[in-house]
Amino acid sequence: MPGSRQQNYQILLDEGKCDYRYFQALHLPCRHILATCSHARLDWKDHVHPMKTVIKVYRMKFRPIGHKDDCPTYMMVLIFDPVLD
């Protein structure tokens, strides 16, 4: 792709890891996992968690955040870099 940088990511299918970290975070195959499986002629479904396992995470109840007035205030100061002007 013009203007894009090519990056290399280490894929460890047996450990369920990809340096891109999408795979570990969401337990869904990223494009790197799919490309690796395709290149090695492997079925990608053998290397990801079944969706029924992923969906179990969302069965538990999440605590509501509450009203925004209950949150502590945060003062953010923006400092502009004159070099970027």
C-alpha cells in the first residue's frame, strides 16, 4: 500500500500469541493469524477460542459507572509544541 509502513509481527500459534496483540486481547484472529494459517495451510479455527467461550465473558454483570458528578474532576492542561505549528 503506498505510504504505509510494513511491519513484521511474531506469531506463536501454539501459544495463541501475535505481537499485534489483537489476538490476545479479543481472542479473535487478527489478519496476521489468518495469513499465517493460510500460508501454512492450517485451519485458523483450530487456533482460536470458540465463540461460545468468548461470549461467556459477557454473561457476568458489569457494575454501572454512575453519574458523571460522582467522578473526581480532572484538570487537563494542554501544552502546544511550537515546532508542530
